[in-house]
Amino acid sequence: MLAFQRLILMKVTVFICLLSLFVNGVCAARGEQTNSPAPENRDPKLGLLRTNQFFGDPSTNQLQQLENLTPEQRREKIQELRARHAAAGTNPAAISPTRQEKIARLKAVTEELRRKKAAGAITPGQERQLANYEMILKRLEEQTNKAPSNSLTNSP
């Protein structure tokens, strides 16, 4: 019985020691976190994004710029902005290439692959690519050669 009591006492002592070490470690870690200085501003552009003040963009904060002007200067500035936007146009030119530009590029690539094939310096992948390009060109030429449908000829 005495050995049993010693065993229980030893287990309780070890448990209390481990518990105190754990509590001290957690408290020390929390103390370091709360006493540490504030984190640095990691993104210097964040403030600019929040205030909408970007570098080098002349159209930034136009409303604030207009508020600080006299009425005459404000009218001149508004006319200048209108002229700048009118010069750009409401419908700017299409960014993507036109159908004719795509066909011309496809023909140029196809011709280059044909020259490679004639010279014997074409890989199997390029050979498949050439076959696909020729098939696409054939379809495009058929579509462009079709006569436009006339609604008058289709009527009974």
C-alpha cells in the first residue's frame, strides 16, 4: 500500500511540474506577443490605394483638383478634360486583329511551314500543325468566297 501511495504522489508531482512549465511557457509567449512593437507597414502602396493617390496618373483625384480651383480655372480644366476624352473617342479602335489580319498571318505561317517541309527540316508536330492550318485556311476561303445571302432571292 505504501508503494502505491508513493507512485500516486510521484505521478501527481510530475503532472504539477509539467503543468507549471506549460503555463509559464504559454504566459511567456503571450507576454512577448503583447509587448512586441506594432508590425511595420508591409505594403507602402496600401495607403496610396486607400486614398486613391497613385503615382504618375494624371486623371487621379480630378474631382479634388477641380474643387480647389477658381470657377474660371475650373471651366478651363473641364474643357481640357472634355477635349482629351473626345480626342480618344468614345469607341477606340479594336484591339484585336481583324479577320483579314488573322487570315494574312495564318497564310504567312502556313507558307513558312511549307518551305520547311520542302527543305525537309520539318518535325512531325510541325507537320500536323501545317495540316491543321491548311484545313483552317480552306474553310476560311470557302466562307469568304460564299455569296452573301439576299433576302429577296430566298422569298417565294
